[in-house]
Amino acid sequence: MDFTIIPVTEYEKPKKITRWSEGFHHTLQTLDTWRESESTGNGNNIRNFYKLEKYWQDPPITAIDHDLVENTLKKMREATGNSNSTLNRAVSTIKKVLHLCARSGYLTHVPVIDKFKVEKGRGTPHWTKSQVERLIQLSLERGDAALAQAIETSAYSGLRKSELIRLKVWDVDFHKNVLLVGGTPESRTKGRNYRSVPIHPRLIPILELRASSARPMNSYIFDEFTDQWHLRTQWDHVRDRLKLEDRNVLEAHCWKSLRNSYITWALSQGTPLMTVKKWAGHSSVTVTEGYYDHNDAQDQAEAARM
């Protein structure tokens, strides 16, 4: 099925929606957040549609309820080994379609669909500063200066992967020495909020080069990476190489660990909790407090001092 996003002014709402695919297409064309994420290549909803299609084809939209969703996703889990967290992304897609169709008058009832229970495990670990330096070095040894600069920028700004590749020249404010994250529709953050992040001194040479006056203001800072998946494939090479060298690198270490490092380093040096919350763009201070759990080095130092 063709899910090309067309201009809002050209989309004609159907008089009737009977199938899942029709409801999904309507949601994609009318929900601003979906249009933005899918048009920039950072969305998962179309991907979720095709995954679901393999297991339930195209059911009537009125037949979709908790039991159908649960049985469909259990089949998916058996076939793919996906975790409950991954399956819950598909649940979110389904619920959004049903709610929007109801809001548009195509459904009179929205069934209650519960997500799978996710056991709370250990948080994503952070990198040490020496590990980050080695990741940068390994990238340079591969001749990939763009990846080295992207790693350094993420580790010393706390930007998420999606925020990093959406960062544009106009988001770098050298006058106030901050990065403007989420200040434009193209660079909206995960929480759809705006924040400014102080530019670390290490990043000034990188940003001066990449946000020079010779470049258009609406051009991407890291335009070498077409999307998150392109960045990830480049990253996997250096991450796997470091894992061979360093036995302290766990399977859970990933790109997100660079953001976690920024937050953990800030907390461990005594930066006020509310300041770190603001820099990280967390919705709640409780989220920021959770990063204290990653601060194992300080715990060990206190235990040794005792």
C-alpha cells in the first residue's frame, strides 16, 4: 500500500473507513506528529504497519480489540523474538489510529487495549570518558571524521540520536553559546519541548566548522547521515571494535549511552539536579534522579573511603 504523505490541502477525508489500512492512512495524513516524523525518516509507524500486516493482514477496524491485538503480537513475538517494549510500540500505533478515527467520526467506540507488561531492568549504562575518547579515536582510524565528531557532540551535549541528525545551522547560537534543541518543527524533541544546552568548549571547533557562515542556515549540521539507521550502521563498527578491546563494554552499551554519559557526568560533578533536568530535557525530575543509579564509580569511591 502506498503511504506517500501528500499536502494537507490535497487530502480528501473519506466518507467511510472500514479497514485498518484505511484508518492508518487517514491518521498518517491528518496527524501532524506522524506527518513530521515519517516525512523525515525518523518515524516507526509505517514500519509497525507492515510488521502487523504480516500477522493480521487487514482486519475490519471495528474488529480490533484487546484480544485481537494481544494474539497478533504474541505471534509476532514468537516469530521475531521482539521484547515487550518493542511490541508496545505497535500497540501505541494501533491505539493512536483507533482514537483518531473515533475523533473523526468513523468509530463510535474505542476499545481498551492494554500494553504488555515490561519488567523494569537495569538502566542503559553510560560510557566512561576514556571509553568515549577511544570511540572517537577508532572512528578516526576508520577515516570517519564525521562519526568521530558526532560521537563527541552527543557525549558532550546529551543530544539524542534523532536530535543530533536534525540539528541545523540555525540551531547553533554562538552569541549565547547554546544549542537550541526543539526550537523548530524540523528539530522537535522526543518530548515535543524546547530546551537550550550550553555548548561545551570541546564542541566549539566542531560547530564552528559545521555551522560556518558559508553554509545555508537551514542545512543540517551532520548532513553526512541521511537518517538514524545510517548513523547506527557506522556506529556499530566502532562500538563492536571497542567491545573486543574492553571487557567492561556490555551488550547494553549503545548510542544512547553517550547521552546517559553526559547526564551521569554532570550529576557526579555536583551539577544541581534541576539544572541537569533542564539540559537533558526530561519531563520530570524523577527521570533525572534515576541517573544517580548509574553513578557506580562514586559509590565505589565512598565505600573505599569508609
